[in-house]
Amino acid sequence: MQQNTEYKDVWVYCEVQDGALTRPTTEVIAGARKIADRMNMKVVGVMIGYNLEKVAREPIYYGADEVIVCDSPLLKSYQALPYTYVLSDMVLRLKPWAFLFVANEVGRELGARVAYKTITGLAADCIDLLVEDFVMHTPQGTLVFKDCIAQVRPDFATRIAKIFTPKHRPQMSNVRPGSFSPLPRDETRKGEIIRWEAEIPAGAFAVEVLEERRLPKSNVKLEDAKVIVSLGLGILRDASGNPRNPVEAYEHAEKLAAIIKDRLKVETEIGASRALIYAGVKELEGLIIKDRQVGQTGKTVAPDVYIAAGISGAIQHRVGIMRAKKIVAINTDPDAPIFQIAHYGVVGDVYEVLPKLVQLLGGGEVEA
Ligand SMILES: Cc1cc2nc3c(=O)[nH]c(=O)nc-3n(C[C@H](O)[C@H](O)[C@H](O)COP(=O)(O)OP(=O)(O)OC[C@H]3O[C@@H](n4cnc5c(N)ncnc54)[C@H](O)[C@@H]3O)c2cc1C
């Protein structure tokens, strides 16, 4: 069953910060390109704000075919209501087949509001986008909806789910940062800029922005790291079950990261499982902070090497590391799920294996 053929193209809501397209936006454009090419459709960037002239072509350089730009002093600062008004109006008039947002504060809020206004669904926290037929079994028979987006995301338990919105258009998702690699920026790419004039009702401006202040940026750069040494609840006890001061494990991880950084000249970082962060271990205060969380409700990372030390490999953690090129697991339990996806596994105690790795890489003596 071919659905709603008047809907076409894959739209991406383009976020601009400090006059530049944000990196997660470029990632979502790459995801949009993947499904648009399957469907022979265009990728259309949608940009709202003020003084966008210089940045308007950036989505094209990163893979979009067109950009719809709504440039107005009234839209200088992000505000949910007027932005929702503009986007919903565009959707209702131009009928995109899909509309993708970044899964961050703005994308989550705006996408959900636009989906509600335009009476469609939204799949949150997607980590991949595919095009598949959706098969629905009903008492009257089997319906096949051709060419739907399979919006891939972790479910709330142990599996990866595919969400389909077969009956409504546009199909809307927000996509977790780190889920796609941006396409190389190419200034020779050509595409049309379409100006959008919005008549926003005065009632949409329920908030007056008096001042904008930036939150301090986190020093933890998990997204950029080439090597991540990540720690889990396993660091609270050694292999014999004796409680340990987890700061010791943190220091081993820090040393390992520092040596790798020094030797390979690549960015390294310390990550953590959610369980360790939320365990509220006093000794780890200020060290194992929320910014280090890897996984479904933390960050999606794509390092060359991910070292999981004392991490069981629950699905919510695994979805955050699926794009790591090599995974090294250190765990006392040979049946730990992390070994199912690890390229290299060490069945052993973090309190023995991490110092050995430090010694090996640092050139020190390795005990037998
Ligand atoms: C909606 C939802 C979202 C979630 N989001 C996230 C998320 O973003 N990120 C995330 O990480 N989790 C997330 N979780 C939690 C997730 O389900 C797991 O509970 C969590 O990942 C487990 O963390 P862990 O592996 O550190 O702990 P555990 O599962 O307790 O594993 C500890 C591991 O350490 C091993 N071990 C013990 N002692 C040692 C030792 N001395 N040396 C070596 N190994 C040892 C054990 O064998 C075990 O495998 C989420 C859960 C839900 C429901």
C-alpha cells in the first residue's frame, strides 16, 4: 500500500550556534541523505533565526539539496511557541515526507510540539534510520505499507525497537547526536535557498527574552575522543568481592588515558556507565559526573577504541557504543553481555588488568 504520495522530501531542522551550523545538525543531514537517496527524494534543511545569510548555504555543503530559511528579527532567540508556529505552518503547506530533529533540548521540544500541531507521530532518541515496508496484521487481513521509515531506537528494556508511523505524514524523529557521521563539507555543492516569510500571530510571543547567558561548556569531550576508557559498577569491588576505593580504579583509567594520549597523540577521555554515576559514590564526586555517561540516556560515542572496564553491557549502555570501531571489555564474568559485542575481551579484575595495561603501554615492568 503506497501511502500519502503528495508528501515528499526529508526535512532536517538546522540548528545554528554562534553563526555556524551545529555538528549534530550535520550528522542528521547525513542520516536524512541516507533515507532520501533510497526514496529518490530531496534533503531539505529548515533554518529559523535572524541574520542567517552567511550560514544559509551550510546545510547544502553538508549534503542537503535545498534550504528553507525563515530569517526575522522576531526569531532572533529560540522560543518554543513562535518557532513551532513557523514550522507547523511550513509542514502543513509544503507536506514533507519526513522531518528530523537533533535529540537535544531544542529538538526534543520543537519536534514534539510540531508533531502535535500537525497531527503526526514522533519517534524520540533514534540511533539509525532505515527504509522498510511495514506489515500490519489485522482481523481483516494483512496490510503492507510500502517504504516507511524504520526509526531505530532502544526500547525501555533490553532490545532495539523499530518505530513506524505508517499512516501519518510527515514521519518525524529526533536523532541522537553521534548516530551518524557528517558528510564531508563540500563548498562546490549547489542547491536552492528558499525564503520563507512568516506571519506570526502576536499571541505566539508569550515570552520576552531580556538577556541570553551561555551555560559553561563541559570539559568532558566524549564525542571527540578517539579512545575512551569507561568505568562501571564493577570498580566498587575487586574480583574476590572485597570493597575497594573506586578512586584507585579511576586513577588507573586516567593514567591509561594519559599514556595513550601521549603515545598516540589522540584525544582520550574517561567515560562511565549510568549505574556508576547514579550509585552516588562519595569518593567519585566530581570525577564520575553525568557528563561522562555513555548510553541511551547519556552520550552516543564513536571512538576508535572503547575500553569497558567493569561494565556488564546492558542494552542501554551498548546502544551508546555501537559506532566504536573496537571494543575492549574487561570483566570478571565470562558471561557478561559486553563480551557479545567486544572485539577483544579480558576475563579479569579491573584492579589487575588496568594497571597491567598502564605498565605495558608505559614501558614499566609487568608482573606475571
Ligand atoms: C530507560 C533506561 C535508560 C538507561 N540509560 C543508560 C545509559 O545511558 N547508560 C548506561 O550505562 N546505562 C543505562 N541504563 C542502565 C542499564 O540498564 C544498566 O543498569 C547499567 O548500564 C549497568 O551498569 P554497569 O554495567 O556499570 O553495572 P552492572 O550491570 O552492575 O555491571 C557491573 C559489571 O562489572 C563486573 N565486575 C564486577 N567486579 C568486577 C571487577 N573487579 N573487575 C571487572 N569486572 C567486574 C560484573 O561482572 C558486571 O558485569 C538505563 C536503564 C534504563 C531503564
